[in-house]
Amino acid sequence: MAETARQRQKRQTRERILESARNLMAGGRGLDSLGLREVARESSLAATSLYNHFPDMEALGLALIDSCCFRLRSAMEYERRSMSWSDGFPVTLRRTAMIFACWCSSVWAAMIATG
């Protein structure tokens, strides 16, 4: 079933909220130092609009984690499809492990940067 205009708008707003939270955190802030009203301002939304998507910071934090994990899964799936199994299982497994290690390293660096 095709996405309706309202569903698309809700999805885009949610993505904008998540991106705004990521941007604030990329500036060196930790999730525990952010407030929903601050994220709403960064998203160019009224606080009440943000509460329609995330009732509290815990819900926003969990959505950020889910988004991050989805990006990892997508990247690994893309790489897996582009790999040649003719190289053998050990080589393919090593490449997949390297993708995961690079991702973990970048997430760890971001966590250190935000305190």
C-alpha cells in the first residue's frame, strides 16, 4: 500500500527530529544534556508537535539507537550483497567483521566526543 501524504509528513517530521538530535549531539552534547524543547527548536517545531512523536527523552533516545542500528544493518546488508562468496567464507566473514569494527569505532569516537 502506498504511503499517504499524512504518513509521509509524519515520517519526515520524525526523521527531522532525529536528525536535529544527532546534530546537537555532534556538537559535543550528550543525550542526557538535551531537552525535548531544545530538540523541538532545532527541528523548527513547536514542543507540542515533538511530543506527538516522542513523549519523553527516553523514547527519543531509544529511537536514536534504533536508527543507528538500522543504518548499521543497512550498510552491512549492502556490503554483503556486493561481496563475492567465491572468495570463500573466511574472506567474506573477515570483510563483514571489518565493516562492523569500523562502525563500532566511529560510534565509540562519537560517544567520546560527546562525553
